[in-house]
Amino acid sequence: MRDLRLGTVGRIASGIDAGRFVEVLDDFESSGGFLILTYDNADRSGDAYDSWVESIIDVDLYFDEAGWEVLWLDS
């Protein structure tokens, strides 16, 4: 499994939405799964979109399907 960081914004370096920013949140308490949020800017401003998946494995599969390589901003 790839390096997935919860609650950390990263820049999508390749794949669909390259140049946008992504954040994965554990939303188990509210929805029973994970939210994948994408933003125009690193400060979470501009157009934002979200997707929901059931498990962290599904998050990894979502990244695979989108062809995402992410550069996490905290590294």
C-alpha cells in the first residue's frame, strides 16, 4: 500500500487532477468511512470536491484508479 496520510494536504503530482491538492480524512464516526477531498489550493480554498469510500484499502484503490502520485506537504 502507498504512503497515505490522514488529515494532511498533498499536491497531486500526476494522474487525474494533477496540480490540485488532496486530503484524506477518517470520517468513521460520522459516515463509517473515509472522505477524499480535493482542492484548488493548498490552503483548501477554491473549488473543492469530495468522495466517500468505505475503507483505507478503498482509498488506496481510488488513488490507483486516478493514477495519483501525491507529494505530501508535511514532508
